[in-house]
Amino acid sequence: MNSVKSHCQETYLMQNTQKRTAFRAGLRTGLPIAIGYIPIAIAFGLLAKAAGIPNYVGMLMSFVIFAGASQFVGVNLLALGAGFSEIVLTTFILNLRHFLMSASIAQRIETTATKKWLALLSFGLTDETFAVAALQNEPHLSRYFVLGLNLMAFSAWNFGTWIGLFLAAGLPESLKLSMGIALYVMFIALLIPSMKKSQPVLVVSLLAMGIHTVLHWANFANLSTGWMIIIATVASALIGAILFEREDCTE
Amino acid sequence: MNLVLLVFAMGAVTFVPRMLPMVILQKIKLPSFVNRFLKFIPFAALGALIFPGVLTSTGPDNLTSAVLGSVISVILALNNTNIMLVVAGGILGAFIGNIYL
């Protein structure tokens, strides 16, 4: 009886350690996202302030919405005097790409995760947390790892917003501008090693860049950037799935 | 307009596309074509997110800064440098491009 109990306790403790290790690894892996988010969140805070939006609403946006593009566009539209439904609809369209990302990452999260856990993790899904999680080498991601990753990104986003709303008016312009490249650089750092390793990945990602560029230049039907990204992503992933029938794109 | 209500409505339409596929699709076995398509999504999305957006990432009239930052980060990433160093190098490149070029 005693030995059974201590055995159970041991397994329990071991599992706890594993959870903690995964959570910490998630936080650590999220650091580059945090570095990229803080300046952008600062810029968001400054913009919200400039648009005359009350500080508590600016903070609430980062806490409840947690989506850079939506928040920027939302504030812009508010400043332009757009209506309630117009702002909500634009936000929705802008975030449709997360539908694809969520479907893609769903297959990677450990199957033991309950629906409540998945709903919690999905709140933290952004372009950046998705990209970092999807490009991890492990086929199955621990939910504690993803939680740590999301929490790091979420904290940095809210911290940056707070700085932007309350402190940042004095930062030099050249520094603020230079930080704008941070997230792109992180995307480059994530994508290049996979492009080197796998020809299908190389083809698909170059296709996506090409399609987005053509849409951007042609600019027909006044497509928003959100739609252009969705179209370029779907089209190039489809072409990849057709072209590379036998290859496994992850290796 | 009630701003707090607006923020929660925006939060709701942001959350739903994030949440639905994850909750519904996680335990479903998908046909191999769909699976391949979904496996390509991260790389396709990264490509579309990077280019041409990166060119205007350091401001509207600041192409040199953006190009210098991206070239440095591509070189660092090609040499399998740690991601934090790639990010640092890219920001530094953009900063130098911004000040001196």
C-alpha cells in the first residue's frame, strides 16, 4: 500500500517536473517574439493615445483582442470615424488567416489536451506564436510548451502597450523605426533553415512571396493586406500539396 | 459608441477563427492531401508575411534600412545562427542603415 502510494507520488512529481520543463522551454522559445512585440506594442500604444482613445481602452484592446493588425486597424478606423459594425467586420476579415493557422497547428498539439485547454491555447495564436510553434522539430507539442510560448508573447504585448500609452513619447524616432523590422527578421530566421533543408518548402515559400508581391503590385479590386496574405498562403500551399505528392514537407 | 463593447466584439471575432479549427480538428484524421496542404501552411504563411511587407517595415521611405537589416538576417540565418542573434543582427543592420545610409 505504502509503496504503491509512493510510486504514484513519484510519477506525479515526475510529470510535474516535465510540465514545468516544457513550460519553461516555451517561455524561453518565446523570447524572440517578445523582443519583436514590445516595440510594435509601444507603437500601438502611441497610436491609440494619438487617436484620442482612453488609456484603459487601449490596454483592454491588447488584453482582450491580442492581435496586432486588428488593433492598429481598429484604432485607425475609430480615428476615421468608422462605425461599430464596419470595425468589427474588418477585424474579422483580417483574422481569417488564423483559421488556416489554427487548422494547421491543431494536428500538432498533443492529443491528450482537452477542448478547454485547446480553447485556452488558441487565444494565444498569432502569426508569430504559430510560426514558432509550427517550426519546432518535435512532431507533437506539449500543451505546457505552447502555454509558455503564448504567455511570453502575451505578456510582452501588454507590457509594450503599457509603455506606449504611459511612457514612450520620448523614444528616438530612428530606434522606433529600426525595431519595426524585428518580427520580419524573426520570420526570416525561422523560415530560412527549413528552406535550406527541403526543396518543397523552398518552392512553396518562394511561391507565396511571389504571389503576394504580384497581388500587391497589381492591387486589383483594392484587396486589403489581410486578404492578399490569405490568398497567397492558400494558393501556394495548394500548389505545394499538388506538386509534392510523395514528399514529406517537414523533413 | 460604447468602446468597451467594441473591444469585446473585436475580441470575439478575433477569437473564433483562432479557436474553432483547433478545437474541432485536433482529433480528426484528415485525408493525406488536406494534411499535406496544412503542413505547407506555415511555410506559405511565412513567405507571404515576409515579402513584400519587410520592405516597408522600417517606415515608408526607408528602403535601405529594411534591405540592410534583411540581408544581414538572411546571411546569419543561412549560417544557422541562433534565432536571438539573427533578430539582434537584423535590428542592428536596420538601425545602422537608418542612421548612416
